[in-house]
Amino acid sequence: MSASSAFNDEKGGSSNVGEPEYGHDPASGGIFSSDYKRHDDLKEMLDSNKDSLKLEAMKRIVAMIARGKNASDLFPAVVKNVACKNIEVKKLVYVYLVRYAEEQQDLALLSISTFQRGLKDPNQLIRASALRVLSSIRVTIIVPIMMLAIKEAASDMSPYVRKTAAHAIPKLYSLDPEQKDCLIEVIEKLLADKTTLVAGSVVMAFEEVCPERIDLIHKNYRKLCNLLIDVEEWGQVVIINMLTRYARTQFLNPNMNESLLEEGGGEKAFYGSDNDDDTDDEEDKEEKEKKKTEATAIVKRKPYVMDPDHRLLLRNTKPLLQSRNAAVVMAVAQLYFHLAPKAEVGVIAKALVRLMRSHSEVQYVVLQNVATMSIKRRGMFEPYLKSFYIRSTDPTQIKVLKLEVLTNLANETNISTILREFQTYIKSNDKDFVAATIQAIGRCATNIGEVRDTCLNGLVQLLSNRDELVVAESVVVIKKLLQMQPEQHSDIIKHMAKLTDNIQVPMARASILWLIGEYCEHVPKIAPDVLRKMAKTFTNEEDIVKLQIINLAAKLYLTNSKQTKLLTQYVLNLAKYDQNYDIRDRARFIRQLIVPTDKSGALSKYAKKLFLALKPAPVLESPFKDRDHFQLGSLSHLLNAKAGGYQVLPDWPEAAPDPSVRNVEVPEWTKCSSREKRKEKKADKPFYSDSEGESGPTESADSASDTASGSESGSGSEESGSGSESEESNEESESASEEDEEEEGKKKKKNVEKIKARKPVPESESEPSSGEEVKKSEKKSKPRIGSSESESEEDDDSESESSESEEESEEESEEETKKKKKTTASKPPSKPPKKENKKEKKEMSLLDFDDFDPAPSPSQVTPLNNFLSSSLVTDLEGLSLTDNVLSPTTIVPSGNLKTYELLHRITGEGLSVEYCFSRQPFSPDLHMVAVKIQFTNSATSEAKSLHVEDAKLQSGMRIKEFPEIEVLPAGETVSVVMGIDFCDSTQAANFQLCTHTRKFFVSIQPPVGELMMPIFMTENEFKKEQETLLQSLGQLMGMNEITEKLTLEEKCQGEHAVVQRVTTAANLSRVPCGSDKECSPPVPPPPFPIHRFAGKTVTSGSLVLVSVVTKEDGAAQLTVNCEKMVIGTMLVKDILQALTQ
Amino acid sequence: MINSLFLINPSGEIFLEKHWKSVVSRSVCDYFLEAKEKALEPEDVPPVIHTPHHYLISIYRDKLFFLSVIQTEVPPLFVIEFLHRVAEMIQDYFGECSETVVKDHMVMVYELLEEMLDNGFPLATESNVLKEMIRPPTILRSVVNTLTGTSNVGDTFPTGQLSTIPWRRAGVRYTNNEAYFDVVEEIDAILDQSGTTVFAEIQGVVEACVKLSGMPDLTLSFMNPRLLDDVSFHPCVRYKLWESERVLSFIPPDGNFTLMTYHVNAQNLVAIPVYVKQSISFFECGSDGRLDVTVGPKQTMGKTVEGVMVTVHLPKTILSINLTATQGSYTYDNGTKLLVWDIGKLNPQKLPNLRGSLSLQAGAPKPEENPSLNIDLNIQQLAISGLKVNRLDMFGEKYKPFKGVKYITKAGKFQVRT
């Protein structure tokens, strides 16, 4: 019975059939007659063992929920079905659960185990949906379970599950804000995710949970920029908005110089934020001139160079202006408005104008933003003036906004067209709109002097309009205009005086009275008469009019007391007994002031000055002025009030913070190991953690320094880190660093002392886990120990012993803290006062070790500028590298670096040596290949003075040895980097590896793929290069182009696989395909996808171009172009092997 | 993000509510209803309303209000765009978006809403993905559902969500493989009393209906892409290729979708296909006026102008009208004062004319503004800008698809001031 009625509902579905079923009509429940048992039939259906009945019941229940009816009393019956096999029933049960769990917390717990089981399901979609529902149940008791589930899901194999985890984060956060720290850790982890699926969701979680932790973005910034175009549209909006804020904290104002100039220029000081020159006074001019010259001087001194990361953001967001999604377009537009150089902002205008054709709500929001933008950047929208013309069919709110924009865009050249348009609008039937138009005319008149009279005349004509509202509005506007030049317009004032008989709108009457009072000297005859009339009607006037009557009376009394004395007295007497206390007060006050009595105080002498002082003309300005301090496109901007959760758009920094924080390097020894210690198994990078596991002593050494910097903890550590920066401070400004040190105070000294205290035991000190720390400590310790060949610092080392030690400590702690900042989630973000320090750091950062620790230069003389340039190169390299790393297809996992054995444990008598090609540029000499060598001492005794000797090299080959390793304790591992110039050949480099007791003959033979380094080029460049290569040497085809056909295996056919295999085989970089989309869809774009890779040989820099064309059924063609035939041939062989293995 | 959604009909009844976070009482809608009362037209309701604890962002579409409740800062366009997607989704699923349709498919709409947002953040908004999870109703399916007791919830999982091309579902099969493209251009114009063009521009859109099996990769090129000044694309279009080669290269979604919208270069003068001679006058003393409107073809590129329609919002003070049309028929609604003259095809030999008298309410003043005329028209087989599709190529699949391109010109917001 109940089932059949339910069918009716589903099929017929009309509300009038469905409605009574939910219990209003007791009869519909069949046998159930009492109202409170109304859901019994549903319960029965849910308890039945037929899925169709259950489904039916659930549908009716969900329909009740959808209608907003309470179905909570069914909870026990529904929750039983949570484990139902039928997927449809299950889904509906989930819907119910999520809706009512909050109200029935205890019962909801019954369902948890089902979800927990679901979390372990092999199907990723089931895992995801279990997590989704689990996290949507707002029951506080299960917070720990949720936390655990989220953590687990965050490292799930499936990106979809990880996305769901990202979605769950804000849910948990809103349920229990206490979990913030844990959640930030998860966010940090997910931010590092490289899939587009996760990116949008995790940034959204970031924005909801910890938008202030901008430091978490550094490492992911470039990746986010590069992924952006492939992220789904909603994610794009969130990411772009967040990156806008990020960029405001990290980069310099691209309009800095212009704004300085313009501010000085005396032109409407639009771009200065703290300008004080709203009135363009003559006296200011000189000052401004001065400012201007100063500004130009500054400009000359510091030419602005845009940070490449800033550029990257602008470049990668621009295509999104073409999105179909209005929110994305708006997000990009606001990003450009806030971040782009003035000259480039224009591109957004077209896209915004396009949005104007969209739905009226979209228009409304876009127009609000355009109104704000058009104040600052008028030129941008001027070409589109006509797109803002108003149609009679537009809704009023749109009309008013368009009017606003038109007014903002008005200038000398287009004012006539605009006024003509306005004339049409004034005739409109929509009176609110007409009023707005009159206001707009008023504003145009004040802003553009040339048309002031025209406008005024036009407005005066409106005074004879039949509609009172129009007249009233005109009066108000005319009043404002007249204030600017009253002398010339006494006839208008007279005209308006006549209007007092007709106009009834209080505001207009008040305006007229004020005008007559203010300029009573220009209309000496009329004014007393007006007052006479007003005195007559005083009692019937509105309050504002009464106040103005009193005002008028007072002014007339002061100027023309003969004629108006009595009238004034009369008005004041009337006012004395008015109902409104304001008016009574005003009357009393004025009487005291103007009517001289013996009691009247000193003020009455100044009555005239008080009342008839020259009043400044009102400034008619747009209500949208200065609204851009809110981030455009935001809700807060729209409301012109801070909405909850709004993140303030920061001002540009004075000096850019350290850009190197965004460098993402292929992780290596130092970083990883120390990070791991810090984060305790956070990231599992097997390669490094292995080595770490063996190195007990290192850890202790490190942890010692850890505690040192740890003792300063939080705030102190950062300061000490930024205080002075090794060599830089020496040669640049000692004083500066010293000042800093003073500031940092005791904490730091303590630290120094600690380190000093540790000094006497150099063994423990000088064996850090990283090659680079070796280098550092060596650099520092050698002079002290007195070993003579410390070439490292001779040039510039002139500091005293103590400061040196300080330096060292700082270096270390610097590094430590840096990492800490990047990795430790719970640390508070750096606070503004510390930025000062940071800035200093920024300049020095070029020398920062973090920058080029891939290729630590062993103890050799390196002139400083070389240092600098090389690190710059590294920086740039890092940029293109990240490009590779980030584009989803070209990930070269660090684990792929193949390690080769140099010395076996047994032959080496306990010393085993491995090497790998780190693929980092070797900064001391870019023509060398960087080889990372890892020593592991598995013997029982320590190995001493490990170094290279007696290199037997082929002609032309060169070698840059690593610095001697003084001691390698038992069980320890250390790695160093050496550079070898293989002269673009695969000949082995033979040399001797010496310990204090023995010498081992070893040789390093590079695979051909390591003899090159990646270069970045676009597809077009690639094609061009390929052609020129062919032409220049191409008389003998086949000399420099080698083509091989091959068949790819099944598992290797994917784009990703191909790219990965090629880049593993050879150190090349992927040439981005012509279309960004091509990177993502797995389907081959027409005709067949070509994967291109580019590189150049390390020594001679000859180009190496590789392209792989894949066709159907795994057929593929490999083409290698290289000037060096031998290299080309070998490379073909290697890549072939890699692809077909 | 988005906290709750309420669907409200024009009379103020809330007939569906969905909450993605904690439940927000529907009393919050009172603020909105209040604003709605104040507004003269439904379009005049402010899209964003600030209440003490919430922000209400609403759209008015298809005679329904979609009202969303927001608690914290979120880009308003984000919400508005999403609400429009909801409306489009309903339209896509049930053929139209109206109160009855939503009430008929309450559960399904609710389920769709559940899938579209997670915790207020959009999760699956691509119609192809949604349709994989919840199948749209067809007559056949509803019969089967009735008989078997199953419903439209997809039993497969939405694999589309996992793919990098979420807009296309996998495993599409058709016996007839066809791809149709409609190039629709709209003329937006404002003409003044004398017939001179105050403002005119052409906006175009390429609508596609692609029913191709497998994973086709299409390339569409134009003869004269230089005409296009500003474009926006469906996410499937590869922007870089457009930038470099001016071709549209894409893996299409399955079914109907909007491939691109464009704006024609402003330098090109816009051909106005019709002219309108009109005179509307009210007599100062008497309580009546005259109306005389003639429409004729102007620059039609040799094509016939069809579906011509003139819409006039007459002043509120009009009491009654008495008109005669030489061609077509007119309707007049005295309540809304809306005069619609449906002309049909334009015959250059015999120009259609509508004339007659208007009578005003007694004593009412003469209206200051003459009502403006809104013109509708369409011209088949013509893209007024001259845009032409050059060719359409398909890669990635072996069959030969049937391809078709159609051009239409329409009047967009075409207004004649009088």
C-alpha cells in the first residue's frame, strides 16, 4: 500500500500528490491514523529486506529533506542501512547522514565503522567517497578518526583520494580548530603534490585554514604557476586569488618608478598611496618639482627589473582571460590590476567588457569592479566607452553602475559624446536613474572645467522639468557647482530663489536656502524676501529646511541687519518652541552668537567670520574611489566593507624578500637529511634516508647544533639566521652586520658561546653529513687550525677571530633556520619587524649556500663576481629546471639518478665509494660535469684525509677535485661533489683516491647522456635550431641527424613513460609542446605527438636535439640532431635502449 | 565557500533547500524576500545582500531565484557563476529549468547538488561527469525504473573525474558519427531617433553538437580568423595553438556545448540589416498620441530577414491603444504595457507598417520619454561579420564523421531610441 503510493510520488512527482504523503494527511499512511506515527510506513520500508522498498523510502525521505521538512526522527531506521549493498540506497543514506548526523551524534557513531572500512577499499573512488562522507559528518567525537583518515588519504596513491583529503581539511578545521597545526602539516604535504587534480582543492584548504602561512607557498609557487592552466576552473579562481596576495608580499611594485614620477608630476596623484596633495596648490609645486627630480634620481639609480617569478605568474595567468568562466576572468583581471606593470594592465579590459554581455548578475559584479578600476586606469577602458552605453531595458542597478563608469571615463576629448548620451538618459522614465544621471553630470562638470558652464546651463534648464525629483536633484547638484564660482552666476541664484515657491522636496529647498544665504551679497534684494516667505511657512517645513532657514536668517542678520532684524527675531522665536531639539538648540546657539547682548561672550565678535567664512567647494568624487584597497573581485570590495575571512591585500614590500626561497632543487644530501631529522620521517626519500640511517654520529653532531639553534627557537632563530651572512658581510658592510647582531642581542651571543664551546672538539664539528657543510667548516676551520692551503677566503678574510666564529655559527644556524622555516609547520610566520632583516638577507642571498649547494665549490679561489654570476646562473637554471620538474610529464625523480660504484667495500677495505651524476650545473666551472661522490666508511676505524691524487687524464680533460675529507669516522657517510671536464667524450677519467693509508685506482666513465646539460627552448626555437643544424652541416645528411625506428612496449607508450625514459637516459630538458593542453590529455594530439628534448654538451656547448615521434601500435621514431656525430650516435643507442628495455 | 542554496519562486515560496555545511535556517531568506518586495522588477533585486551573519548571493533565472548563503569572503562571481551552472545543469538534465521540473525531480536535483559541491567547494560541474554518476531521465528509462524499481543513480563510478579531460566521458559510441557547428552572430546596436548608429558591435558564438565515438581530436579553422577580436573558449580548446596558429584544436565534450564565443573586431563597420522609421508622438493638450512604425531591410547581403519582431514598453500612463498592422499581428498586454508586433519575413516590396492611436489616462501628463523599440530578427545562412569556417579535421579515430556548419545572424540587444 505504502509502496504503491510511493510509486505515485516518483512517477507523477507532482507536489500535490507527494505533499500530503509526508504526514499531513493521516489517511495516506494507510492504517496509521495518528499524526506522530506518520513515518511508520517509511520505517517499515527501511526495515524490509527488499532493496526497492528501501530505495523508495529513502527517496521520499530525501525529498522531505530537500523541501526542508524535518526527517530527523527516522535516523535510527536510516542509519541501519548504511552498509546496504545497493549503491543507490547507500548514496541516499549518505545524503541523509550528512544532513542529520550533527543532530544525532550518538547514533551517527554507528555508521563510522562502515566508512573506516571504506577507507581501506582497493577502489579509489570508494575510498574517496568514504572519506568524503566521514569528513562531512559533523560529530566532534570522531575528530581523531577524521584526522587519521585525512593524514592517510593525503599520501594515498590516487590523486582523487588526495583531492578528497584536501576537501576534508577545511571541514575538520571548522569542526575543531584545535587541529590546525596538524592540518597545516597535511596541507604542506598536499601543496607539494604535482597533480592538477589536487592543486585547486589544497589551495582552497590553505585559504580556509592558514591563509597567513604564505611561507608554505614559496616552494610550490612555480609549480602552481605552471599547473594553473590545467587546473579545473574553480580551483583556478582560488589559486589566482591566493597568488595575488603572495605576489604582493614577495615582489616589488612594477609601477614603483612611475608612481614616484607621477606623484611628483603633479598630475592627479592617482598612483601614490600616501600622497597628501589632493589640492593642487601653487605652493606645492616647487616641492613637487623637487620630489620629481628626486624620483627621477631614484629611478636612475635603481632601474626596476621584474622578478622572473613575477613575470611567470603574469605570463601563465594571461591565457585564462579567455576562460568561459566569468569568475576566472575576473580573478585574472584583478591579478593584473594589482600586480602588472601599468603598460600591461590594458589586456584585461577587453575580457571584462566581454563579461558585460553575460547575465545581469555577472554584469553587476563586473561593473562594480570596472568602476573601481576606471578611476585608477582610465585609459584602459576608454576604447570601450560605448560598451557602457545604457539601454532602456537594463535593470536600474546596472544603469547606475554604467553611469558611474561613464562618468569615470569622461575627459576633455570624449565629454561631448558622453553629455549627449546623458541627455538621452535624462528623459528616461526611470527616475532613480535620472537622478543618478544628474549627479553624474555634476561630477563631469566639476572634473572637467571646460564643460562646467554647459553642464550648469543644462541643469538650470532641468529646473523647469515637470518632475519634481529631477528638479530637486538638479538643485542639489547646481548648488555644489555654484560653490566653485558663485560670482558669475547670480542670475542662476535668482532663478533658484524663485523656485522656492514650487519645489517641495526638502533637500532641494534646503539647498536653495543655503545658496541664498551663502551668497546673499550677490542677491541683496531677493534674499530678505525669501526669508520673509520662509518665515511664513516655517512651521510647516521639514527639519532640514528649518535649519537652513535659521541659517539664512543668521547670515542675513549679519550682512543686512537693517532689513532682516525683525524677521530673524521672528524665526528664532519660532524655532525656540520647535518640537525638534536640534532646531531649538540651533536657535539658542545662534541667538547668543549673533544678537549682541551684554552677556554675549567673546565669540559674538567673530560671528561674521564663523558664518560667512569662505567654504571650500565640495569635491564630487566617485563612491568607488579608493575602493581598490580591497582586493578587486572580492566580496569585501563589492560591499565596500570587510567581509568575514577576508585576507587583506598587502602593500608592496619596499625591498623584495629573498627570491631564492622559491628555488626548488632536486633534493640532495644536506637538505634532505637535515630536513628529515627535523620532520621526523615526514617525507620518505629512501635514497637519503638510507644513508642517514647509517650515520649515527652525524646525527648527534647535527642535533647538537640543532639544540643550539633550537634554544633560540621561534623568533630568535630567524633573526640570528638573517643577521649576517658569511662572506658577504665581510666585504660589504661589516658595520651593518654588526648592528644587526647587536639588535639580536643576547640570544645570539649565547648561541655563539655555545658554538665556541663546541669548537675545541673539531672532530664532531667538522663531520657534518653534507658535503657542503664539510666545505664550510673546512673553510672556516682551516685557517684556525693553521693548515696552509686554505685558499678559500684569503682575499677577503680580514675579520677577527671572534667575529669569524660568530659568522660560522650564523652560517650554520642560518641554514638550520631556513630549513626550519620551510619545513616546520608549527613555527609562526615571520613577523613584519623581522622583514627588515630579511631584506638585508635578500641581497646576500645570491651567495647563500642554499642556492648552489648542488655544486659546492671545494677549496679553490673563486673571485667574487664569478661566484655571483654562477649563482645567478644556478638560479636561472633552477627556474628552467622547475619548469621541467613541474610540467606533469617531465618529472625526473631524484631517485632516478643512477649510482655507480667507484670502489667496492671489500676492495676499499671497508671504504665504499659510490658516485652519481647529480645533473646540477657545476658552478665553479660550468664546462664540467658535476659528479657526486659518496663515501661510506663501513670499516671499524676511521678513515682519514680522503683526497684525489695523480689524475691520469686524456688530453684536454680536466678535473676539479673535491676538498680533502679530513676524517670519516666509522659508520659515517659523507658526500662531496667534484667536477670533471670529459671534453665531450666518454673516455674515463682515471685518478687515484687516497686515504691516509692507501691509494685506490679508480675511474669514472660517463654515459653519453651525462655529457650534456639541459637547455630550455620553445618548440619554435627547437624547430629553427633543427633546421639550421641541418642546413649548416647538412650537405652530408646523416652527419648530424640520426633517425632510428623502434617499437615501444606497451607500458612505455604513454607520453609520461617516454619522457621519463628519455630524460633518465640523458640529461636533457623537455621542450614544451605547442599546446599546453597537449601535455595533459593522454590522447595523442594530431597527427602524432612529438616529444622534443633539448640540451647542449657540457664542454663545447654544441646543441643536442632529440625528438621522439610516437605512432600507433607503439611504433616510434627517434631522431637525434647533434653537431658531434659521435655523441649523436651514442646517444641514439642509449635512448633506444632506454625506450625499448 | 557556499553554505546553502535555496530555490525560491517569484511569489516567495522556498521549494528546495540544500545545505553543504551546517544547516542554515531558512529564515535567512527573509532578508532576501524583503529586498525582493522592495524591487519593482525581479531583475532589480541586488545580487548581493549583506545580512548580519550571512551574505546572500542570488541570481534570477528562468523565473526562479537561486539564492546562496555565504558566511565568509568569497569572490561573488565565483558564486554567481556556480549558480548559473546549477541552472544550466537542470536545463541540461530535464530540458527546461522551471519550478515544476525541479519539484518533479526533487530527489535527483538534490543528488546532483550533492555531487556538484563538497563542503561548499565545486567538485563536479562538468555535465559529462555528472551524467556518468546520475543519469538524466529519458522516457524509456523512467518506464524501466518504474517496472524494476531502479533509479537513475549510475552504478559505475565517475571515472571522468579522474581523467585529465573531465569534460569528456569515456567509451562513447555512436553509429552515426556527426559533428555540427552553428556559428551564431548577434548584432548589438543602439540606433538613435534619426536612425544613425550610436553603437553597434557583433558578438558571435560557435555552438557545437558533437556526437562522435571514441576520443576524437578535432581541429577547426577559419578562413578569416583576423576578424575575431576577443575570444573565450570552452576549457577543451588548446589555447596555445590558437595563439600561434589561429586554429581551434580540441577534444570535444560529448553532446551539445559552446565551443567559443567571440567579439568581432571593432574596426569593421557593422552592417545593420534593417532600418526602422518611427514616429511616436503625444499631444500636449489632448489625452492621446500617435504611433507609426515602419521596418525595412537595409544591408542584408542578399538574404531574407526573417522573424522580425518589434517590442515596445509603452509608458505606464497609456490607457489603451488602437493600431493596425499591414503585416503580421501585434499583441498588447495592458497590465505590463508591453506591445509586441510580430512581423515575420520582411518583404522589400511591401514594407510592414504599424500605425494607430494611443490614448492616455485622462489628466495624465504627456510622457517625457518616447519608448524605445527593441528589434528581433534573424537571417539564416549568413554570418554578418563574414566569418567563415574553413575546414574541420578529425584525428585520433578512424571513421569518417559527418560534418556540418550552419550560420545564423540574429539581433542581440538591438534598440532603437525614439
